[in-house]
Amino acid sequence: MDQANLKFTKTHEWVGVEGELATVGITDFAVNQLTDLVYIDLPAVGSTCEAGKVFGEVESVKAVSDLYSPVSGEIAEVNESLVDDQSPLSDDPFGAGWITKIKMSNPAELEQFMNADDYQKFCESEAH
């Protein structure tokens, strides 16, 4: 996905929208903070998620991090390949490393998130 068209959360998830589907992943900033990823817990297809609530977790050699759903809706698809191989999360976080696709119930929730430039500035302030 083209990062210029993505929305970003303060918890380092990204969202790309195609119609009523929101594709969600974690940013390269988040992956770099976590370092070596060893496990991911994905939500179940057909389950519902709520904006701002935990829908899964990613585990690295040094920490377990919750994954927060940026939007409310139904889990339409999950990236099952990440269960056996978490490397796409770090190698291609905005492409092959997508985590889930959510059929949004309230697209207006997207309006609160940062664009790519604002997210970059946010990360720079977090790093210092």
C-alpha cells in the first residue's frame, strides 16, 4: 500500500481503506521498537472488533505488544501466513505484512488518525 494514502494511529497501527474494507497492519516504527518478532495472535474471521480495543497481539524476544483496532467492524480476513512467519511484518510492513481486513461499521472513525507526514513527526517526537 502507498503510505501517502494510509492513516496512522498513536499506537502505531496503519489503516488503508478500499471501499468498506480497512486493511490494518503495524508500522515499521513499531516493528523496529519490538525488534525480533516471534509470535502473532490474530483475531478470528467473523468476529467483531471495536475501535481502540485490543484485537490481537504481537510478541518479540523482549516484549508482548497489544494490537489495537483502529476501526469498529467485522474481521473479514486475516493474514494467516504471519502465524508461521512474522518476517513480512518487518520486511514489508505496508504490503505483505498486513495483519487483518475489517469490514467497517463506522468509516467516520478514520477521521481522527494522522496522515503519513504527521505520523512521521509523531514518531520523531516519540524517539527523543
